[in-house]
Amino acid sequence: MAKRYVFLFILIQTIIIGCVAQSISTTSAVDDSSAAVSVGTVPSSAPLMSSNSEVLSTASGPCYNIEIGLIFDEFPGETKWEITEGRRNSIENEYAVKVKSSPFYDPDEGYVEASEKHIVCLPEGKYTFTMMDRNKDGMCCGNGEGRYSLIYTENGEIITHGGEFGQFESTTFVLPYEVPALSDADSDGVEDRTKNVFPPMILSENGVPLPTCDNEFGLHLETDDYGVETTWEQRKQSNTGNYQDGKVVASGGPYGSAFTYDVEYCLYPGNYTFVFYDWGCDGLTGEEMTGSYTLRINGEDVHTGGTTMDKYWEEVNMEFKNEVFTTNSSSGQLRKEIGWKLVVGVMSLVAVVWG
């Protein structure tokens, strides 16, 4: 597996999590501007992970797989998706040619606050993927958390993802999919295509990237068979002891299912908290594929997790002590202080109330 440097972040705003956890109502909030909201639970009769993940092939010859990952809110009967040829969708253009579409998801079939996936195989060409909500309030966040992801399974890349929209939102893409250059048009630190935040870029005193990194953070992630449920954040450790109070410096997801990801970037010296989220509250334990995540510091494995979760999140506190490299003008040599320390504190979320 080739090493891939991936800079991904999912901005988790007001979130309502449906967890099959003794059918207990809890509260949750995940962003500094969010108020505490009620959390609904999935009825015991509803499958958290649907088994409907067959390959929906539309081609008799060579084709390219894309994965559609779905997390439904409280009203799945309002939700459907479609794939059309070219740049047109059927909502705006009645002449659009549909390649594949779903029905509105029947709530009586166990889709209420449940997750789902489909694999669709498409021949080379240009397509438009559209998520629809017939109540025109999207999938998040007034009536439970919902989201969707579109993943190119050849390399696990996010084509698009979302959840907050009105009647619909559409994304046009080309297969085979080529990952576009990272873009941040409004300079807010959020990548425009994936809606993810860039990790920090460490610069020298002269404003150029450092030639080496002695505070390298690494994440080795093996997803289960519902990658749409998986996200993570890395935050500056707060003085309050609550990870939510720390500034987010990087994060990732949602991901493709049954796929391996390696993420690496440099950090400034300091204390950080890595927070791993699983929407299903069962960690990386899928129906057919079990995964895990491993944290690394300068290439050394220091913690493995995601295997015994029964709540929405777990956190790991990390301290990076290496001095940031600077250039000595007299000798041209780089100097550093060697050392790192890992403090592991794995915790589970039952309720979070924002102050």
C-alpha cells in the first residue's frame, strides 16, 4: 500500500446521534457554536447497519465503483438519491437521463436513524449525483443527524459529502475520478471540495516549509464495512479538560468502507487530543469487516483503538515535545530537542452539555 498524505476534516456542527445503547436519551454537541440538543435512539427493532449493500451495476463492460454511504435522520421517507448522465439532474431538468436512483426510504423498514450503503458500478463518463429531501430541510440537523458520502472506491477518496441542504444538492464528477487540487478559496482553513480543515503547515523563520519533521503525527485507519459512520478530530488540548473546548487543528472522514487510510502531518510542540467518532456507537466493528485505528508519533505506533467502543467517541491525549526546527545561520545545521510523551486517556461519551 502506497503512503498517502491526506488532509481531511469533517466539520461536525449541531449533531444528533442515534445510538443503540440501552435506549437511553442523551445530549450531544460537537462544535463551539452549537447548543446542546436532544439525542434520539434507534428502536431495538431497527438495524443500525442495513444489509442492503449489493453492487448496483449499470454497465456490461468495464466500470468504476463508487460507494454511496447514508446516515438517515428521523424521517428517511423524505430521502432519496439519483445519478444522472452529464451535468443535469432531474429536479432542475426533466430531460436528464437517470442512470440509477433510489426510492424514498421506507421508515417502516428500519431506516430511521440507521446507516446504509450502496456500491454502484458506472462506465467511464461524466455524472451528476443528487441527494433529495422532499420536505426541503435536508438530512441534518433539526430532526436528527443525517449525512451522505460519495466515495471513489478505487482509492477511497471522497468525491463529496454533506447533509445540510434544502430540497436537494448536486455534485458533478467524472469517472475514472481524478482527485482535484486542494482548494480554500475563502482562506478559512476549510477545504472547499471535502468541507475539511487543513492541518497546520510548519514554516521556518524565513516562511518556508521545514525540510524535516520531528513532530510527525500519523494515523493508520482500517475502516469497517460502514465507513460513512467514521470521523475523527485532532484538537489542541484545553485547560478545562473538556476536549470540545480545544481548537480543531485537523480531522478526517467520513470514509469509504473496508478501506485502509494513512494520514501524516507535522505538529507544533504541545498537548493535543485525538478524538475518534463512530456514529453507530460500536466502534470499527462491522457486519463483515472489522477495523481499527493506530496512532503514530514519528513512525512509532503508540496507541490502537476503535475496537471496544460502545459510545459515540473515545479520546487519546498526546504531548509532542520536539522543538520546532530552525536554521542556524552560522553552521546551516538544524537543531532540535528530542523527546515525546504519550498520555492515553480513553473516554466514552454519554452526554455532553455545552456551557
